[in-house]
Amino acid sequence: MEDKSRSALFSNRSFRRLFSSYTLASFGDWFDMLAIQVLVVYRWGVDPLLIALIPTVMALPGVLLGSFAGTIVDRVRKSRIMILCDMLTAVLTLCVLLATNLALLLPLLALRATASLFHVPAQQALTKQVVPSELLLRATSLNGLVNQSSKVAGPLLGAITLIVLTPQICIILNAVARVVSALLLWPLRLMREEFVTPSREQMEGLTKFWVEWREGWSFMLKTRRLLHTLVFGFFGLLAILLIDYQFPTVLREIDPHNESLLGWFISAIGAGAVGIIVLLNRLNRITIGWGLGGGYVLIGAGILLLGSSQPGIGISILLSFGVLIGIGNGLYMVTHSFTLQTETPPHMTGRIFGIQNTIMSFVMLTAPLVGGMLIHSVGVSRSFVLIGLMIGTLGLFGVLLRRILWPTMTTAPTTEQKSVGLT
């Protein structure tokens, strides 16, 4: 049955084009991310405090425009806005090649992040329209698999490319991938699509919106296990994002001449995450306290060990730290997402996940800058050790108090969740 559903899905020409476009864009983005970090850290030698501005400016469009992007996408042709976003991303990516310092690079990255705000919801909405309802779960799973696989293969291929080529070539490859992505979508521009037309009730529904917004916060504050999960996740995410974009900085201190090491390390994190997700799906059950707390313990241990590493350490040992971080990240992200789903009734799910995304966006605006100041004050290695201890202690706290924070609560994991942070 599984093979038949997969065959039926890929016999859908529109889905094939949409899926191929999404795959190209995902892999191209990881090529690009690796190249920009190498360029900024290894070639320009930018201060860690200034490096922290990169994730901040990339998060800013989401905070300012994120809530409007999906609404706009519902009212236009999804295929055409995806094509437009792909072409804009390609042009802005080529403009990155002209940037010679961070002052020129940051506005370009902010504009590219803005384009992605519209591309992602358009891709999800169009997938739902071109795929029959009985195959939608399979399509969603495949998209999730591409997202996770690109985190492993993208940096790995990027690292190999950097051995023989330059960061500029990787950036050009991303631009080419975006152009090809747009060309794949081009035939879909004429297809019939569903649109959402604002009704009079919706146009006059601002008061209702705020009432529902307050109801979401009220429900979250009154639901004990949900509140504990969000608060626990907030403090962990805050600590992780202090150093999430500083991995190239610490790796440069350990091995200043190996620019491809960053790609290998990110791939190791992705491999660890994919491996634990596959295992969790086989087990099909996990205790929440062990999933959330245990995940943070493993992430903290990996970050602490990385911060304690000295020049000359073997690459295989360094990569094992990356795998450890990835296992913790995969364990935590799956457990966290499904805890929110199982504790939230269907009519509240959108609002609760919206609250989580809002919190996450604001943390991304501030935490990287604080982390940059910490590294500037005490040094990168010591900062990684301190933050690793902080995350590990929080995880241990969650494990020890699991029966109080999440009493008798279990859930089944899935491969469809997307990680946040940890490069």
C-alpha cells in the first residue's frame, strides 16, 4: 500500500514539479548558509558580536511581517508568488557576491528572508491543492524528509565543494538552484487555484480576532502541562540561540585552516537528528519528561564537549560531538511539537502554535546578540562550556521533575517535525 500511494503521488505531474522545486530550494539554501558563514568567519574575520547580527536581521522580517504573509498568500496565485520569490532570491543571492563587508551583507539577507516568508506558506498551500486528500499525509511526510535530509546532505556537499572550490561558487550554486526551481514551477502558473476572498464578516472581525487571541493565551496559561512545555522550551531555546550561529567561531579556534569543517559538523548534527527520529518512529512511544529533559541533557553535553575541545583534536571526535547534539535536538523537537499537539484541542491548535512562533521570533531577535556579547566578554570556548552546562542543567531539571511537570503523559513521535536552532 505504501509503494502504491507513493507511485500515485509521483504520477501527479503538478506535485512532481512542486516537490522538485522545493527540494532544489532546500538544498541550495544549505549550500548558501555554509558559504556565507565561511565567508564571514574565516575570510572576513568578523567579530562574534557582529556575527550575531546575521540571525537577528534574518528573524526581523518574520516578527514584522510573519502574521501577514499567510493571509496575503491565500489571496493570490500561489505558483506565481513562488516563482517571483525564487527569482528575487536568486537576484539577491547574486548580489551577496558583491558584498564586501557585513554592512552590505545584512540588508541583503533581510530582504531574502522576507521573500522566504511568502514562499513557504505558498508551497504548503499549493501542495494541499494539487494533492488528493488521501495522499496529503504522504506528501507532507516527503516534504519533511526533504527538510531533514537537506540538513545532512546540503552541508556535506557544501563541505566537499569548499575543499576544491570557493564560497562564492557555493553562493552561485544556490542562485542557479533558485532559477531552476522557478522554471520547474513555470508551467503551474496557469493552473486553476483556490482563493480566499475576505468576507464582510472577516473584514469587520478585528474585535473577534483579539478575543480569540486572548482566548489562546488564556487557554495556554490555564493548561498546566502545556504551560510547562512552553516555558521549558522557552528557556532552552533562549540558551541554544545564544550560540547557535557561533559554531563557525568555535570551530575556527579549534582548526583555523579547515573551512570545510563547519559543513562536516552541521551534517553530523543533521545525521544525529535523522537517526533518532527514525528510532523514535520504530519505538512509537516516548515519555515526555525523558524526551524534553533528555534531549536538552544531550544537547548541553555536546556543546560543553565542543567548547572544551583544544586545537589538534581529531575530526572524528569533533563530529561525534555534533552527532550527540543532533540526537538531543531530534529527541527534543519531536517530543516538544507533539506535546503541544496532544495537549491542544483542534480549534486551539493554530493559536497555540502561533504563540510558540511569536515567542520564538522574539527570542531570535535578542538571544544571538546577547550570545555575541558573552563571547566578546569571556571568549568563545568558555561561552560554549557555560551555555552547555546551562542547557544540560535545565535538561536534568526536567528529567528529575518530570512526574511533577508532565504527570502520566506520553506521546508518539513523527518524522514530520522541523528543528529550530542548532545551525
